Amino acid sequence: MAHELDAIFRPQTIAVIGTSRREGTIGREILHNLVEFEFNGMVFPVNPGAQVIHSMKCYRSVLEIPDEIDLAILVVPSERVLRTAEECGLKGVKGLVVITAGFKEIGARGAELEHRLLEITHRYRMRMIGPNCMGVINTEAQYKMNATFASGIPMPGHVAFISQSGALGAAILGHARELNLGISKFVSVGNKADTAADDLLDYLKDDDETHLILLYLENFGNPRRFTRVAKELSKQKPIIAVKSGRTQAGARAASSHTGALAGMDVATDALFEQCGVLRVSSVEELFDLAVAFKNQPIPRGNRVGIITNAGGPAIMATDACINLGLTLPSFGEVTQAKLESILPEEASIENPVDMIGGARAAHYASALEAVLADEAIDSVLTIFVPPMVTGSLEIVETINRTSKQFTKPVLGCFMGRRDVFQKIELDPGEMLPIYSYPESAAKALEAMVRYRNWRERGQGQIRDFQVDRNKAEAILNRVQHEGRHWLSDGEVAELLEAYGFPLPPSILVSDLAGAQAAVQEIGYPIVLKVIAPGLLHKSDLGGVLVDIRTDQELAQGIMTLSEKMARVESSYPDYQIMVQKMIKGGQETIMGMSLDPGFGPLLMFGLGGIYVEILKDVAFRISPISDRSAREMIESLKTRDLLLGTRGEKPVHIESIVTTLQRLSQLVSDFDILEQIDINPFIVSDEPEKCFVVDARIAIRQIQTTA
Amino acid sequence: MAHELDAIFRPQTIAVIGTSRREGTIGREILHNLVEFEFNGMVFPVNPGAQVIHSMKCYRSVLEIPDEIDLAILVVPSERVLRTAEECGLKGVKGLVVITAGFKEIGARGAELEHRLLEITHRYRMRMIGPNCMGVINTEAQYKMNATFASGIPMPGHVAFISQSGALGAAILGHARELNLGISKFVSVGNKADTAADDLLDYLKDDDETHLILLYLENFGNPRRFTRVAKELSKQKPIIAVKSGRTQAGARAASSHTGALAGMDVATDALFEQCGVLRVSSVEELFDLAVAFKNQPIPRGNRVGIITNAGGPAIMATDACINLGLTLPSFGEVTQAKLESILPEEASIENPVDMIGGARAAHYASALEAVLADEAIDSVLTIFVPPMVTGSLEIVETINRTSKQFTKPVLGCFMGRRDVFQKIELDPGEMLPIYSYPESAAKALEAMVRYRNWRERGQGQIRDFQVDRNKAEAILNRVQHEGRHWLSDGEVAELLEAYGFPLPPSILVSDLAGAQAAVQEIGYPIVLKVIAPGLLHKSDLGGVLVDIRTDQELAQGIMTLSEKMARVESSYPDYQIMVQKMIKGGQETIMGMSLDPGFGPLLMFGLGGIYVEILKDVAFRISPISDRSAREMIESLKTRDLLLGTRGEKPVHIESIVTTLQRLSQLVSDFDILEQIDINPFIVSDEPEKCFVVDARIAIRQIQTTA
């Protein structure tokens, strides 16, 4: 087989183990669904208590089946799953779909069972979906496999759907049918013991039947692999995802139900952003986007034309488009002239084009043609409210036909009178997407524009700076060896210096004479800081004196610090004093890293002080980041204008931020023992020589040693 | 008649003028709809070119009809509307519904026609709906009037719907039928020449058939009257509104289509906020709320219980609830014990209650009963994803039945399998609201909680401060008399002082000796400002010197200012110098007023500097405001924590802000000539004696004089 997961999706033979004669049971429904959808291969029921099920010969065990078995669907009670899996392994089965529940999701006992199940599948080199799932579907004509217990017959198409919730998956299959959204593959991943979303994305990359991928996720198994796979795939096929458990309470609900750890939502947003996955906030929005991506071309840009026969919905559509960052440009002169010649005098030939209530199919056709031909327009939203006159069907079909003459997306918002639209007898695959509300159509257009930008966006460069890695390693080894969590200030400075972070000029001294010499070199104003191994809260100790401007203040300062340290000398016998250039002016920013157990190092950037504390206006990305990602972090801030200088002031030196973020990315990539880095403040100004890391704190992970 | 508008909604006799034999014409459809809905009174077709229409005797003119006519529906061409209206007047008709378009919405010529039409209706004391509308409906059993050309038969119920867009109104009537949302009254208001939303709200106040009011608005005719009427009505009946034209582009689209002025969106938000109207952003949301308000009790608070048979949707519901400010409290011990005894071991008895896939009707009944009985829960969201087993119908009906035993709202989110729910044969009016997506249900619950808070919220007090109104009037009269737009600094200070605004201690002087005497009284540090009639940009002139701390600096400052003024002496011969206490510390806020042509004085408050410039974090209210509204302005700021001191600092003296906002409200209410007031900064600190208006600018409107 070409791919390991073909064992799941492209079997020649399937055994349904634990199927039943009793209608309404899961085992019976799966068998029924396989037969009803006319699976192209052979299906064997297995149940020690029956001879015939669904008019088919029933086997006592998978081992008794005379033919080779590619795929086994397990619906046996959880206490029998291990033995059954073992038998499948012995039989040479290549794939398992374990429907049975009672594993990780019920706690420690179930987790242990799941662990042992996974061992068996590994031992026999079987791939597995589940446990605790509702099955898989592959609508490819050559296979036609519906190995789920969801009701209804799957509609073939080019949309793959991966769901971490079985029940939701079933509901979504139902909605998809109503929306004429044909499915290529459906997978309910359950507890994801062996096969998670990232494996499936990797598999779908080469699946010609799949053009669009929809995800419902509650957590990530392996966020880094997901990122890598999704990043590549999303350049070819759009991926739209609902990730639930956004709020802490939601995450708690998620963890109680799937046994998964709660993922931080900022990390999820960063992840999706970095790998081009279009995140939506509800299943409703998932469908709104899916029907547009399904059969419409991706627009070249964000310029929307609106054509309507009713003012109200057009106003609402305009509001929605503008709020989402789309634009409604004026039409070119040619377009305006065309519209003027076509439409009655009372019509508005501006954008939105309001053809008023009397508009007929011919008006829609001509107006749509004119607007689609306009170079200033990337996509068109047609709005149609059926008046009491007849001809609605003709109008809908005309819009659809006209839209096919161009390679720009055309969406329809046809309000009210669902009875009319249910009569449309077009091939559903050929029909333009139709929405009931203009806001839904606008959301879909915005997502398509976002996807276009993602596909055209360069990857950016991950820079490799010349650094003193050995020195950094030595520092971190020492901290780890000494069992410390926090680096001392001296170590922080050395580490950051080794990685080329811009630090203010500073000199370590031990007395006034040394300090005076240092000032000769650095110049006033200066800051004095007490530095000692193990001294963390120097500010609490009164160990920092700022804005020293004269020799007199310097002498006074050294004396003050010496007296303070004399009182705690026994704790810090080897203290020194750092004479550091005082940085004035510039904009305070913060950057940092916190290690997420699942996502790895999460980089953060924002403006300092009030902006981070009150407004939480910070950007996150998962390390490593390219220069492009660093720049996007800056641009995504609500307070970016304070950096970009759009209020008439000089902009700060953005490249210094970009470079420093990338140095941070390199540092945390090099040492996975780093747990937390807070650079606060990183002061930036309009010249690169005036951008400095003024203070920082760094902590490493506690490594459990076995010794 | 009890109310003038009864002429429109409760006629005994109706003439349809301009009706037609031709099917598919508006005139014919209205006649048909009146007959089809079985209007209880008499209908008379009027058309000079026909003898019979729809099997009814047709009259050449309304004057020829032998009976008295209460209501006339006009569908004649626009050029015949005036003559027809005149005839209606002569006939003694009491109400007109003018369907005909071609009035204000097409420009100046149409506006003139509309003006003359209005004159006729006033002359004959007729009330009018329209022109340019699609008619009215009253489903009351005694009348049963469908005087619209919308297709479909109205479903009677208790929801009134007022729409400024005819087409959207028709679409909404269609949706309402699908959602079993029965209508009491429907009005397409068109150009609102005589009757606008505020008139209709006033009418609906005493309409026992109407329990809930839905609005689609593009602008307000008379925002102040709307506010007054809606504020009273919304305490008895919920009002839910879509106001489109939110964005500038949307407003442009709105104005090109209805000939209306664009309303500022902040003003609209403020207006709705102040009169308890629940604003939604789309028609979809309008319906989401309407079906919940229709037949569910208003919850006592924001504490939601969730009961589900599937994890995924419950997580999404939890996310949605939390994001909207609802809470999911833990259940009481009694509830937990009950749930434990009812549900299988694998179920989660926390909130959300996850009864897992096997849950039957009995489980739903017992769990819902237990949760509804819990004192810690105000409302319940039941989620049900039909599994493949049968019994779905029974579950839905059980949930509905159980919910009736309590007086708490219960909403349903039943996902997928629309086929199942279409089979429910309950009286639609009796069915709990069912949503397809949990987010919609959460939005409805949030709106109900918001409405509860509004209903229970006290009005607050509009204070009447002791002020020197005569002095203020004299100042403003002088400025107006001299044809000036801006008040001078001296006038600003006098005016604000007359209204009791806290100004820093200051003394006007004309030389150094005077300044020295002033400092004796005020104390350093001080600010020196040049004050002269007509001098506006004193800062540009260098006429402000701050932070003067010593006698030497004072002498120097007075000299500097004298020299500067000597250069421009001819312009400002009467200048003086203001010696003002320099205010240090505290938090800079801004407050102000700008006069909106429609809404009147719009008050504004926010933090100063960056917060207003970059973050646009300001609150608006329409004057006059109560102390409660003033407090809500402060609390609605994203940056409120900076004032409330929640970061460990002392809170500022909030009452000083509240009082000053109310003084501002009183000032602008007293003088409608005021056009703009910018108080920037109003410095507030933790003590009332340290809160000061440090600078302000005030402008009056240009009054056109006829002399």
C-alpha cells in the first residue's frame, strides 16, 4: 500500500467485530451502513453468539474468517478490546477502527487500558482510529465505505472532515447533506491514541479526492507536528478549523470529556496563524466558509462589489464587509456607463448596485457581467430578496450561469422564501453558495481573502545569528547543576550578551574608584545595580539606584549600596556593582517566552506597562519564528501605531525589534531547558543604536534527576 | 377611536385604490392578501379602468363608494398620489397606507412631492404609513388585516415587527413563519413621512396582543422622542433592534437608498443603551433572541446550567456562554446527589452535565428537573445530538414538558437531523426555543440577562445643581451677538465656574506686582496664561508658561509674556495674565459634548492622551444623563481599571467624575446653542478637592440671522 493509513481508508475486506442482530445497536448500524452505502469489498460480521447477521454468515472470531482481513471495526465491550485486538494482530489485520468507549476519557483505569491497546497495535504494526470514536467514511467510488454508525447516507464530494467529537461529527454530516456539501473522507478520531489530526492531514495531502479540509478539534496531540504538516498542506488545500475549549471553563469541560489537557487559547491562535489554518468560532461559521471554498475561485483581493434588488440587506452587507476589512470600491467609468444603460433611472449605479424591487433576471445578468468585468472588483456578492412577482427561480439560475463566465468568486445572499430556493434543480455541486444572511456571506469572502494572502505570503527567513553558544550552555549547565530555577542578574546579562541582545553599556565594579573609572567610559546618567550570585530581587533590597548624574551622586550611591549589602553580606559575600548607562526616552516594549507543555516555546511581544497590564495587547507566536512572523507580531498589535509612528512622530526602528525577537527565537530553540524569559523593558527608539534590553529575568525547567 | 393609529390598524372598511386585475401586480396582490387572510370588514377596490376586480365591484374613485371608508391603501402612480390623497380627505378617510414609491428616496423632486402629500394628510387629519412601503398587517382575530403585498399567509402571534425596509420586511415575515414566530402587527414604515418607529412604539405600548417588538431601522426620525417612548415601553415589553448603516460605507448605502441622513453609530449605541433596546448586529441574531423572548421567562441572573448528551457541543456552548459574560456555576450538593443517582457512572455530573450518548428521555427529564430546581442556576441550556437510536422525538418532547414545571428559561440546542425535529407535532407556540448551534442559544440567554438587568435597573437621578444660569446666558448671548464661534478662555472659565465645574485656583492680573500678590494666595507651582478677548490659540502664541516655581521664574515669565504681547498689542490691547495653580499628578481624563443634528447633545467621557487617540476608548451618552448613566459611562471603559484602582493603586474619586458629567449634562441641556465642548484634561485623583478642569474649549452654533 502507498500509505499506512490506506489500511483504514482503502480496505478490500472488513470485519465488523461485535456486531449484533439487534436493530438500534451500534454494531448492527455499522454493518447496515457498510452494506447500505454499498461497500465495494467484502464485509464479515463477527460475533460468537450468532450464525447470521443481516443475512450474512457470522464468524465466532476474526481468526475463523477464511479470507485476509484488511480492516477490523471493533464494537466489542471495552473489557474484550485487548483480546480482540490481539486476535486481529495474529490474523494479520492492518487497520483497526475502535468504536468502543471506556478508555482515557473515563480516567486512569481507562488510560491504562488505552496504553495497552496501543502497545498491541504497535506490536503488530497495525494503524488504529479511536478508541471511543464513531468511525470513518471514504466516499471514493472505488471503495464506498461508510464504517460509521451515523444515520443517513453520505453524499460524495471533495470535502474531508475530521472531528474530535463523534456526536458533533454525526450532526455535521447531517448539516452537510442539507447544504449539499459532499464529503470525500470523514474521520471521527476519538481519543486519538494512534492516529491524530496531524497524521490525517498528512494523509489527505496526496488525496486527489479531497480539495478542502474541515476540522473540529478540542486539543492537539502533537502541536509541533500539526504545525509542520498543516503549514505545507494549507498552501495547497484550505483548512478550516473549529477549536473549542477557548475559555478556561470550556477547556475544563473539554478535559472532563476527552481526558485531554487544556490548550492555551493564545497558543492555539498563534499556531493556526502560523500554519495558515482558518480558525472559525462556530460550526455555523465552518459551514459558511466551506460552501464558499467548495466551488468558488479564491479572490485576488479584498475588493467586493454588491448587487442587490433591496436596499436593507445591501446596507447590512456593506456594514459586514467593512467591519471585516473588505472594501467596496467605486466602479470604473465603463462599468458605470454599462450599469446606467441597463438599469432604470431610480436604480443606484454606485457600489452597492441597487437595482430596486422590479429587477428581473436580465438585469441581474447584465449588472453582474458588468461588475465582474470591472478590474477594480475581486469578488461579487449578489443579494436577492424575492418580490411577490414570479421569476425568482430564473433569477437565481441566471446569477449562477453568469458567474461561471468569470474567474472571480460570486456569492449569493437570497433572503426569505426558502420555498423558492428549494425548487432549484441544478446539480448542487454546480450551484454558487447561497446564504440566508449577508453577514455569513461577508465572513466567507473575508476568509477567502485571508486564505489568498496566506497562500501568497512568503515563508520568511529563520535567521541563524553568530552566537556564543558554548558560553550560554555553560551558564545554563551551571544553573541546572546548582538546582536553581532562576538565573542571577549577572548570568542573565552574560547569556543575553552571548546571543547578541543589545544591552546598555555596563561595567562591573567593586568600589567607588572602579565606578568612577567606569563612568569615565560610559558617561552620565547611569544606573547602579547590585549583582550577586543568587540575588534575585535586587529591587526589593533597594539594590538599584537610577538616574545618577553627578560624581557626588555616584559617591553617595556607592556608599548607600555598600551599607545595604553590609547588612546582608553573609548571604552575598561576592556581590559586585554594575555601572550601567541609563537609557532615557524611547518606547518601552516587552518580549518574552513561556514554555507551553504541548506547544513548546511561546514567544510574546507587546508594548510595556499599561498596554500589557490593562489591555493585554500582546502577540504570540510559537518558536521558531521567521523575520516575517516577527514583523506580523508587531503589526498585529492594536497599539502598533505607537511603534510605527503614524501619529506624526518618528517611527521606532522596527528592524531592531524583528532582529531581537529572532535572537530570542534562536536562544529558546537552542536550549529547551529554558522555561521562562521576561525581557521587560526592551526600550526601542528611532535608531538601532538606541534600542536596549534594560532588564530581564530568565528561568529554567526543573529537571527531575533520577540519581 | 382610542388612538389615532387605530385608523390604520383597526379599520372597518378599506379601499384599495389603484388595484388591478392583472395578477402579479402589487395592487392586485394587496387585494388578494386582504381577502385571503379574511379581513373582517369590507374591502372596496378602486380603479377607474375596471368594473370588477377579484369578483368585487370596482369603483372609479374613492368618492363614489357609498359606505364610509376608514383606511385607504394607495397603489396609484406617484403623479396621482396627491389627487388621490385629496379625494380620501374629502371622503373622510382616517388612515392612508401609501405603497407608491417615487418620493423622498429619489431626491429633491420626490421630497417636494412627499412634503405636499404630508400637507394634505395634515389638512384632513389623516394618519399615514409610507409612502414607499409594503403595507401593514394586524392579525388580531377581530380585524385579520393583511394589507401588504408580501407572499404567504401571516401567522398570528404576539410579536410586533416594524421594518424600515420593505423587502427585508417581506423576507423576515417568511423567516418568521419557518421559525413559528407568530406576528401581532407588522408595519413597513417606508419613508416615515407621517408615522415613524416612535409613533408605532407608542401605539404598541397599549396593544395587549403585542408582547415583544422587533425593529429593523436604518435611521431615526426623531431620536429624542424614540428614546422617550422606547425607555418607557421597554420596561414592559422587550424591544430588539437591528440598526444597519453601522459603518460609514453602510451609512452611505443607507442614505443613497432611503434619502436619510447617516446617523453616527456611537450615538445609536448610546441611544439604545439608554432606552433599554437590545441591539443585535444581524437579522439572524434578531431571530435568535426573538424565539427565546417569545415564550420563555426572563432569567433571574446570568448563571447557566448545561445538560448534554454529547461533549463537543457542550464545550462550544460553555465557550460561548463564558465569552458573553454568563457563568456556569457548580451545582449544589443536593443536585449533584440527584444527578449521581440518575445517571450512569461514566456521565459527568458537573456543569455541564454530560449524560453521554446513551441518554434517554427519562435521563433528560430527571437531570433537567434536578438542575432547574437548583437555587444556583437561573437558566438551562439543553443540548441534544440525536444518536442513531430512536427516541429523539420523545426526548425533545420530554425536555419541553419538564421545562414547563419551572419558571426558569430553558433553551434547546438540537444539532443535526433536522428531519427529526420537523416531525414534532407540538403546538409551535408551546415549544421551547430550539437552536441549531449552541452559540445562538448563548446569545439569546445573554440578551435575556441583559434585559433583566435593564428592567430592574433604577432610573437614576438627573440632578439639578444650583448654578448661575443668568451669568452663563449673558456670556453666551455676548458671543452670539458678536458673531463668534469660539468662546475666549476667559469666557470658558467664567461659564464653567457659573456651572460649578471645579477649576484650579486662579487670579487674573495685569502686571508683576499683581502676579506676586496672586502667588501669595495660590502658592507655587503655577501656570501663567495670557487671556484676551478673541485670543484662541494662546499656546501657539507662546502665551502659556507652565511649572513656575520661584519668584525669579515668575518675574522672568511675566516679562516674557509682556514682550510677546507687546508684539501683538494692537490685536489684543486688553489682555490680562491668569495666574493659575499648577495641577500635578492624578489621572488625565477628557469629557466633552458634540451636538448631533438628530440626536442632540452627545456627551463623551474617557481617559486622556493615548487612550482616546489610539484606543478610541470613550463612552457616549445622549444628554441629559442621570447619575446612573454617568456611572455606566465610566464602567463601560476598557481602561476603567485605571480609574477604579484595581491594580493596587488608590481609586480616583469616581463621584467627582459623575458629578462633573452631570454638570456638563445640565449645561448643555440649558443652552441648546452650545455646539462643542472639549474639557481636556479633567484631572482626577483620589480626593475630590484634587479634581480639576485644567483646560477647555467651547463653541456655539452659528445661528443664521434674518436681519
